[in-house]
Amino acid sequence: MRLLDLTGEQFGRLTVIRRDGTAKNGNATWLCKCSCGNLVAVDSYRLRHGITVSCGCYRRDISKERLTKDPRTRKQIGNAMNLPLVNGSNVAALTKISSRNISGVIGVSFDKRSGKWAARLFYHGRYILNQTFTDFYDAVAARKQAEQQLAKSDDVQMKASVEG
């Protein structure tokens, strides 16, 4: 099989600079320079068939354009409830009741296996509260107390960072 020399050819935003080696599947790989300036090694099949057309910048540009032009998305920009993580914590999980929640209280659930109520509060990648209770109201009280302690510790940390 004869190797095609792709040096100097342009595929989408990529310009082939030189042969880079061989992929695991046996296809030639080519070192390409993207129009944004990044270098990327691409399989010749993916180049010639239009599967890879940039270093990834094209996909980012298209996504950004779609996001900023869609009125539904623009309406949601700046809404804190859309942020999956803030300081390592899921904001929606801390502040919004899930449709699967049968207790009606965030962070309190019923464990069918043990027949007990679980109270949990996960913050900054660790459990602040993870206890089980036989009484629903004890679990709710524990969750509320953990939330209050968390709020107090966050206030202390905030003051320390402002004063420091």
C-alpha cells in the first residue's frame, strides 16, 4: 500500500506539517497546526474523511456560539441554580428538593433496608453529617443543626479571608 503524502494540505482548520508516526490501527499519523496555533497529531483516515477538522477549538467555538445565541440559554445565564458545583459542593443538591425525595426535607431520606431515617450533608467533598435515626423528626433536627453549623463556619472563614 502506497503512503499518501499529506504535507502542506489543509483539512478544515488543520494544516499538515509532517508525518508523525503510526497509530495503533496501522494508519499514518500527521502532525498538524491548527489555525488557532495549537499542534495536534491526527490519524490520516480522520483527516481525509473530515472527522477531525481542528484541535478541538472548532467544537468549542460552535458550542459557545450556540449557547450565546439561544434565548433559552441566555435567560439562564447567571442563575446560581444552574451551577453544578460551587467550592466543591452541588448547589442544587443543597438547596432544591429532588423529585425523588419522599421526606420533603433536603438531606433526609428513608433507608428501607434498615428501616431508619438518614440525615446527610455533603460539603466540600466530605460528609459533615451522615447519621441514621429511628425518628424522622430527629433526622430533620440533625440536618438543620448541621446546616447552621456549616453556615457559622463559612461566616468565620469569610471574615478571616476578608480581614487577612
